[in-house]
Amino acid sequence: AISLLAYKTHLEITLGVENAGAGCRINQHFDCAAVIGSEWSVFFGVPLASWGIAFYLTIFALARWSAPGRPISFRGAASLLWGMGVFSAIGSVLLFLVSELIVKAVCLYCIGMYLTNFLIFL
């Protein structure tokens, strides 16, 4: 759900909606629109929020399909889920550093996704 909020904010910024991301703006430093509207919020022309939606849907599908009696073995799915967790945790640290050091603003939606990624990793 957090990725959907971030994607909605990205669309509002792209479409020029007035007060885009206002629900996630506390002050100049905690400002989702500043982060989501930055050049760092797009990877290969696709908003990071869209990548997040795809990532979380994949995690959900793997967890669901690896349940007993399903086509994917639990061991294989657990290894893949762990690898995705490592990737997302490292990516979260890097994105937070970009947000804090380059964009000079922090997105609360993004922090929610970072926390989710660390929970997936654990």
C-alpha cells in the first residue's frame, strides 16, 4: 500500500497537480514530493514506486506459491526470498543515503518501504 501512495504522489507530480504529496510533507526536510519528484526517483524511465509494487507482488506470489502443496519448493522459495531481502535492504540503505545526502529531503513513504524491506530481510 505504501508503494501505491508513493506512485500516486509520483503521478501527481508528473501531472502537475497542485500540492502533490502534501499529505506527506511535514517540513522542508520531511517532504515526499521533494524526494519522489527528484531525478533519483526514476530507474530506467520507470518510477521507483512502480519497481516497489512489482517487488512486493513478487514477494507475495513467492510466499504464496511456496506454501505446502504448491509447485515451488519451500527451500527454493526461501532462498530466493532471502536473496530478494538482502537486495532490498542494501537498496534501501543506498536510497536513504541518496535521499539524505543528495536530495536533502526524506520521504516518509520511502522510510515505510525501507522498514518493510528490512522486515523482509529478517
